[in-house]
Amino acid sequence: MTTEDTLPWYRQFWPWFIIALPASAVVAGLFTVWLAMQSTDSLAVRSEDGVNVATERNLAAEAEADRRGLRASIEINSESGAVVATMLSGRDVDAQRSLELQLLHPTLAARDMIIELSPAIPLQDGVPVWAGHLLDPPSDRRYVRLSSDGWLLSAEWSGAAVIELGGVADGGH
């Protein structure tokens, strides 16, 4: 004697299990679309005419710094937020002009920090020095850029107290 299942299909386990698999994929896909729409692609930089020219400008500015033989050291005090930039070579840099220091987050432009470094009293041997202050010093990895009037020095920073920019010390950036 055989027994027959008398429950309707919607009260069975297996139809709902089979329906749940593709339904969960649809829900995950919709969540992924929502997540992608919440943030912009901060790695893409476009000019007024829509062309990605930031890399070309950076390369030209880094080439200018290399041509001048510029090297710098930046000290960041993680407790006080004090920033001191010292030019190690390339004495033709205008010591009266302010410098721009950028601490760029690798993926999120909203976490980028840009500060202006003002000229400070030179050291005893005439080395130009600039100073500034970070309100909230970062603790994670950043790309560091120091620039002024057509030149750019860059390096990667992972929280060290001293950052060397330019020459061999920047790791080829």
C-alpha cells in the first residue's frame, strides 16, 4: 500500500527551497547595485572636457621636481598633528611661497586631507622649512604629495613619523 501526499505544493519544503536559491541571488544583486550607487568612483579624475588628464599633469610635475633635483622630508607628529616639511635638496625653491601637502586615501576621496604649509624660520644652515597642522592625523596608509608652482614630490606613507619624498627614497613614485 502506498501513501499519497495530500498537502498542497505551497506547504511543501522543497518547492520553497528551490525558489529561495534564485531569489537570494536576486536580492544580493539588488543590494550590490544599491551599494555601487551609494559612492562615486573616486579613483577616476576628469577635467572640464571629460578627459582623464590628472596623471599627465602629475607626471609632468614630478619630472619638473626631478629636473630641479628636489628632495624633501616631512615630519608628522601623530599626537599633536604638527607637520614640518624640510627641503633636503633643490635650494632654488622659493622659501617665501607656501606648499600644498596632500594626504590622499588610496580609495576614498572623502578621506583625503589637504593642508597648506606656511614658510617657517629656516634652520641654521639656511635650509627652507614649512610648517602646518593636521586636525585629525590619519593612522592608515596614504599617498603623500608635496607641491608648489609646477613641481610635485610624492611617496607612500604608512604612519611613520618621517616621510622622505623625491629621489630614491620615495620608491619610484
